[in-house]
Amino acid sequence: MLQVEGLAKSFGGFKAVAEARLHVPKGQVAAVIGPNGAGKSTLFNLITGHLKPDAGRIVFKGKDITALAPHQVSRLGVSRSFQLLNVFPRLTVFENVQVAVLARLRQSGKMFTPARKLVVTETTEVLDKLGLTAYADRLCTSLSYGDQKVVEIAISLGSSPELLLLDEPTAGMSPEETRTIVQLIKNLSGSEGLTILLTEHDMDLVFDVAQRIMVLHQGMTIAEGRPEDVKKDKAVQNAYLGETG
Ligand code: ADP
Ligand code: MG
């Protein structure tokens, strides 16, 4: 579904991403791991068109999306959440998701009167899927950080993506909130058949949830493949597992 080859991005001479490659098969959960500063968020910004690469190629469903703008990438079916919380604090949970559904319908030209009903149906569906129905009328700010993060994922799903990118979805979460997110990711990929690419620095979580792993070290892909193979990789053991114990 997604293929990244030879991707590079420098910020004033500093190579944040260099020679990154990645392969995300349809229907799988794939993870990019690496310590802080490895280039994970930059890689995501390149994939979603928020940054332009200096070199390399990004192919989504057989189409070269390397030079596309964020709204074009989104329209093709790629949605993302950010590392920092990104919800409208003064809107309710329902309204937050509704905005995303509306944006997609407007793009697809379905914004005539019956669309109103369609928006409510689709928004309700997304809230149901993520277990947020009971919170529908609450202001986002009144929820716990973990629940707000789930709302953010609901917003990402509002655009009906085929590929969902989650940038450190469990950052700053308690162990219990982390378990909720992990279960959610498994459900979305399992029963919903969504393809998911996430970044994470917690090794254990990644090996629990991902069927494919890419290890980023100082902007470079040092290993990519099935978890059991990545775990055995000498370069990974030296560069990453060694550092974190
Ligand atoms: P990660 O998400 O893996 O923690 P980032 O992609 O955020 O890593 O950052 C990789 C490196 O690139 C870091 O050293 C960071 O300081 C640098 N960097 C990221 N974005 C910018 C930017 N817009 N300008 C300059 N340096 C940046
Ligand atoms: Mg990051």
C-alpha cells in the first residue's frame, strides 16, 4: 500500500532523514521505531506532504505521491494524527469528528441537503467504533488526555482513510491508557481492515502490535522487515536495543 525509497530531508545541512526506506503491506500494522531525534516525525511529514523531500520516492497504492500537497495526499486516503494533541478544545467530541466527516463529503461533492443526515450517521459510526459514544456531547477539554487522544484518532478516521498514520500514539500515556490504544489499533487493523503505520519508541509495544517494523537510526533505515528478523538484526541490537537495555 505504501512504499518509500531513498527518502532524504535536510534542515540547513543537518540530515534529519537520509536514505529512509519502508514498505507497508495492505491490511497490516507497520511501525517505525527509533529514539528521539531519529527522524520519525520528519518521515511522517514527508509522507503526508507537509514537507518536501530532497531526494527519494513515496508511492501510495501504485501512485507516486512524492510531490503532492497535504490535502491531495489526504484525498487519496492517507490520514494522520500528530505527536502533539490536535483537537478543537472548544468543540464537543461529536463536533470534532463531524468536522472531519464534513470536510471529506465537501471534497467528494456530496454536500447537498441529504448530506446533513449522512454526516450524523457517519460521525455516529466513527464514535461507536472507538467507544466514544458516551462522550459525544462532552467538550474535548473535559476528557482525560488518553481519551482526547482517542478523539484525535476518531478525527483521523472521519476522512475514511485507507492508511492511517499515528505519530507516537501512546506518548505521555499511563500504562492503562496505553493498553486501550494498543487494543484500539489492533481492532482497527483487524475487524476494520485498516492499514496502519505508527511511530513509537517503546520496543515492547511495537513488537506486540506490529507485523512489520522499520528501525530508524539517525535518519537512516538500518533494518526493515518482520519483527522476528528485526529483533535478530545485529545492526539493530548495536544501535537501538543496546541503548535502551
Ligand atoms: P523523532 O520524531 O524521531 O523524534 P524528528 O523527525 O522530530 O525525530 O527530528 C529529527 C531531527 O530533525 C531532530 O534532530 C530534530 O531536531 C530535527 N528537526 C526536525 N524538524 C526540524 C525543522 N523543522 N527544522 C530543523 N530541524 C528539525
Ligand atoms: Mg517525533
